[in-house]
Amino acid sequence: MHRFATISSLFLAISQTSLASQIFNVTVGGLGGVLQFNPNTVTANPGDLIKFEFLQKNHTATQSSFDAPCLRAPNGFDSDFQPVPDTQTDNFNVAFLNVTSTDPIWVYCRQANHCQQGMVFAVNPGNKFAAFQSAAATSPFGTATASGTGAATGTATATATASATYGTDASATTAAPTTTATGVDHRIIVGGPNILAYSPSNITAAVGDTITFEFHQKNHTVTSSSFDDPCRALASTSTTGQIGFDSSFIPVADGVSSNFPTFTIQVNDTNPIWAYCRQATHCGQGMVFAANAVESGPKNFAAFQALAKQLNGTAANSTTTTSDAQAAFMSSYARTFIAVLGAIVLFA
């Protein structure tokens, strides 16, 4: 399993000699709508580091596979989204991948259809990169098989099949469920003008039902999480290998009044499903969703939403930036030394 982390470039500079034989710098995105990793391939040895530097606009570095270029690999690394404004000129967020073997590592950006537009990267691809990029261009957009959340006890697993549709005529803008051949489809409205909510935000769904999230203004996600970590993706917190579903960011312009994009999951058991919006502090403002929460127990929807607000969507999901690291370095040499030791342990 490849180690992946976001840490300060300052700390890395202090200890790069001991951490890696070689560091490969890879920029991600850029001004003017650049959709590429640059360079898009490197040949690396065990012990080397890949340094991803995130430029404009909002991208990820996410591990996939040669056979499924635009789908996150089970237990694969993920930088999460790194939004960068056009006005930023320095102190870009960085993430590091520790190369542990000479096997190929396949990477893509999971923002919207960036992968399908060729935004992919590989470590040690041999002569297969062109085929990998070509396969990405024809990959299904926004479809995945993903794990849902665990049961209220945190021991069971709910498996969901997720799919996204863009530009589909969604004339039913109410939240009324409709009956399908396999069960009931529950329609959830995501966002809207000046709205930070899923509507309805708490439902009961039977096995075989589907939940269709219809995205309205402005730019939101529906991302599976857990009761104990409401504002962090399940893929980042699960200790049992659960990946979870994620719609990715789906922007909708203010003037759109029909053909809203949708994202659908199928319910395969009645364990609780927890989800949130990954945009900025939306989760911390209460933009969370639940299906089959046990309302008679302590892990009910109201408690889930209250915990999200308490954490403000940031307490458990902060990213260390270069400016943060510089402040820490100036305040205490000892603190810097501890951080460097932490980085060494991380990549050991």
C-alpha cells in the first residue's frame, strides 16, 4: 500500500535527504483551466517521493488502476480536493506519495470529467501510459461501485452502487419518492439558491430502493461519511477498507431551472447511511444527510447534524499549508523538529 500525505514543503526541505532518494515535482492544474499533471509520468525507485503541487482550480491526485482509470482503487490514496483561487501565486498546498516498489502507480483527478479529458498521471508506467490515457477518455463518467457506511454499531457494512447523470431532464423537483421496477426512488434536492441543505435530509429506505440526489445551485457534493466523523469522507476514516460513495463537486449555475444533474445510490441493506457536502464549511453549517438512521437510539439524525456543526466541518479534516508550517517553525524550533520526526515516521 502506498503512503500518501499532505504536509508542509518547509518540513520536507529540512529532511528531504533522509526521507527520499529523489523527489519528483509534479504540478496539478494551473491558470487558464489547465487540466493536466506536469509531467504526466515519472520513473521512480523505492524510497523516492512524488510531490504534487496543487495549482488552480480545484483538483485531486487519486489512485486508480490501469483497467479503471477514472475510478478510485480500493484502499487507494487520495489527496482530497485542493481548491486554489486564481489570485494565489505561492504557498500552494502540496501532497506527497511515497514510492515503495517499481510497480506502476496510476493516478487521476476526480473533479467532474477531468479524468476523461486526459488529466491522468502514472509512476513507472512503462509503455502503457498512452493506453491508460486513452482508456480514461472513454471511461464512464461518474459511475462507481462504492461502500456505504457501517451500522449504528460501526461493525456492519452497507454496499451501494452509485451512478451520476448530467443533463438528464429531472422534471420532478419535489422530494416525493417514486416507485421503480426494483423499489422506491427517493429524490433528494441538494442545495438551491441560498440553501445549504439536502431536502429531505433524513429518510427511511428499504433494500432495493434508490436514492437520487438532484443537484441545484451552487456547487455541492454528496459524500459518504460516518456518524463519528460526519465531515470527513468514509474512505479517509474507515478502518475496515470501506471506500464510500462520492458524487464529486457538481456546479450548477444560478440561471439553471431544468435538466439538473443527478447522482444515484442503491440501498442494499438497512444499515444507516451518513453523508455530507464537502464544499468549504457546508458540513459544519449542517449540510448533512442520513438514510435509515435509528431515531430511537443515540445515533440519530439530530445527533449526527449536531456533531457536524460542533466540528464545523474542519476540526477533523484540516490540511497543513506552507504558511501554516512557517508559522509553526517561527514559533518553536522544537515544534518543527517534532513535525519532521512525524514526517519520517509517516514515510517509514
